[in-house]
Amino acid sequence: MSVLHRFRMRRRGGWLQSPFVWVLGVACLLEITFHASRYRVPVPPRELDAPFYTSCQEPVTDGPRENAAIVMLARNEEVEKAARSVRSIEERFNRWFKYPIVFLNDDPWSDEFIRTLNASTSAPTFFENVPKDQWTFPSWMDKNAAQASIKSQGDRGILYAGKETYHHMCRFFSGSFYTIEALKKYKWYWRLEPDVEFSCSLTYDPFVEMARHKKVYGFTISLWEEKRTCPSLFREVSDWKEKQGIPSSTLWNAGVDASWVPWPFRSMMSWFSHRDSAGDGWNLCHYWSNFEIADLDFFRGKEYQDLYQHLEHSGGFYFERWGDAAVHSLAVNMLAEPHQVHHFADIGYRHDWYYQCPANAPGGQLPESTMLNEAQSKWAGEIPGGVGCRCDCDGRRNRNHASYCLNKLKAPNTANRPWSTWLLSFIF
């Protein structure tokens, strides 16, 4: 039989009848499966990040305190929004614990702002200014080119990217925030934004519990990042990670979606955004940093500061719109151990449209407590499995956003995982 005849027979019978095609297909499938298994996050034998408490506690007003501060970046024109946030945290937490509140502004404070905010809290207050050289373009950067890029980003409708001050803010919160003079004396911070609301009472000291459990970062909400804001960020971080020889932890792997393109074509995926040099992708899940309780020394450390300097000199804070939430999240996932990250499942929190609303713990609301009754005498119904303290939101709907990212980033610490997280990882 001639070669031409065999070729015609092959075409007539179909390539699927070729043993070579089947062997190649099976080999590709095995290689892809093996590659994906490298990013598998093992199920721990037990829950590694349970809530610090699952019911109301009688606040210990004379107990030991950590060296900590509540920190708010605000502007004079946000006085009413800032006061609402401070009144909310005062009512729900700081009336008992009296942690100082440090207000930061890139402009001088108005007398009205100082007067109004002092009237909103019983805690010590400090009104500080961000140094001008830390709220501007880096000295080495072409300012005109950066401003042209910001305008272009705004014209393309990228979220907040047309606002120069927003780029300054993201850069500041990603780097020099941790080393400014106003915060040097503190070890812990709780970031507070204008116009947020706390819907549950926090009757224990989160700074004390973070220190006692050796945590470095705490959050409430986790979301997808807006992908057009930071197309090159993951590549910059992953390249730096590889250069430093930092091994991948299960926390890092929780943020990565392994590519399903077989070798040797997988590396071609690195040409696309949100991919590392091997072609694997960031799933865009990040901790929403407008609420975070964290160890300042973690971000002051050499590894984080070296990473920040690398990102700073790449120009992405201005030529793209890298957000501090994405920077913090990738850094925490790379440099922290999974057990060092805490989800405050018991804190009721709202910012903008998004909220987290814990259900109230059955039998754990301490209705006889005089101290708690002075702050909150009515609360929503108790629900089995609830962990909240006197929450006044409807705990039947725990959050108003998809739980995919929360479940993904909690996976290294979670023994009982929802099946939907595994299923959706094949879609996103």
C-alpha cells in the first residue's frame, strides 16, 4: 500500500483512529493534571482560623492593651462621612477600649473637621498631615507622561483611574503609610474609612487577640479586583518572588489558577495580563483593604519594603492604576503563613454597597449586661451557627456579594469547604 493511499485511508477513517493521537492526548491530559496538582490547596485536618469569640463578651475596660491605633485617611470636605464612621466604631467598640484615632490628610486640617471629630469619640485623637513628598509623583518619574497616562486611563473608563489623587493614595497606602512619622510609635493599626458602618458590637480587643494568636493581617470582605486596573501587577510580583527564591505557600496557591494549556504551549499564556512567566494566572481575589487590622511591623519588614520598592520603580501605580488592596493581598499571600491571616467573620461591616452581616449567636447576646445595654438594647434575631454580637443587620443574608474569593482565600485554613468553590475554579 502506497504512502498516499495510507494517507487517504487515514483521512477517511479520521485522525482519532491514530494511536499516536491518543497517546499524545493522554500524555497532555496527564501533564496538565500534574501541573494543576502543584497548585492544589490541601484540606487542613481542622479549622485553622476560627473566630476569636462566637458570642458577646463583657468588655474588659481595664485590661492590657496593644500598642495600636485606629487610622483614617480623610479630607476636610468628608467631615460628615468621617464623623459617621467614628461614631459607629465608638458605639460598637471604642467606647470601651479607647484606642487612639489618628487622622491623616494631605492638606492642613480645618477647625470644623477637628471640632466635629473630637465630638464624635471619647478616645484620644491626633490630626496629622501626610508629608508632601509622599503624596506626589516619584522624583524620578516623568510627571507629564504619568499625567497623560492617568488621563488616558480615565478616558477608557477604568475605575477611579482618571483621578490623580487616587493614584497618589494607592501608592501611599502601599508603601510610605507604614513608615510615616505619625505611625512610627505604633505596632498595630485598624484602617477606618469615611462613610462606613459597623452593624455588630465588638466586645473583645481584636489587637490583643491578633497578637495572642500570632496573626499579622485581618480582613472582613474579599472581592475580585477590577482587572483593567492592574494588568501587569501579578507578573511584577511573581517575577520578584521568583528572583528572591520565595517558595509558594498554600496561601499563595489559593490566589493562583493553574493554566490548563499543556506544555510547551503554556508559557505562551505569559503574554497575556495577570499571568506569571510560566503562564499561570492570578484569580484576581484580594482582601478589601478599606477594612484591615494588621501588624505594622509586617509591612515595615525588609521583604515587603523591598517588594514595594520594586513595584514603585516599575511605574505601575501611575501608568496603570494599581490598588493598595491588590498589592497588600499579593504580598500577604506571598510573605505570610496561612495561619497568620484572620477573617473577622464576627464583625458586621458596610462600605459603599458591599457588606458583611454575621448572624447573631444563639444564647450569646448577654441581655443582662448593663454595659452592653447602654450601647445596644435591640438586635436582630438569633440564628443557629451565628457568631455575631448584637448585630442589627439581617443575618439571614450574610453578605451581598459573591463568596467565591472569600472561600478561595480562606481555603488553606478551612477544613469544611463549600463545593461551589471547587466548581467555580474551573470557570474563572
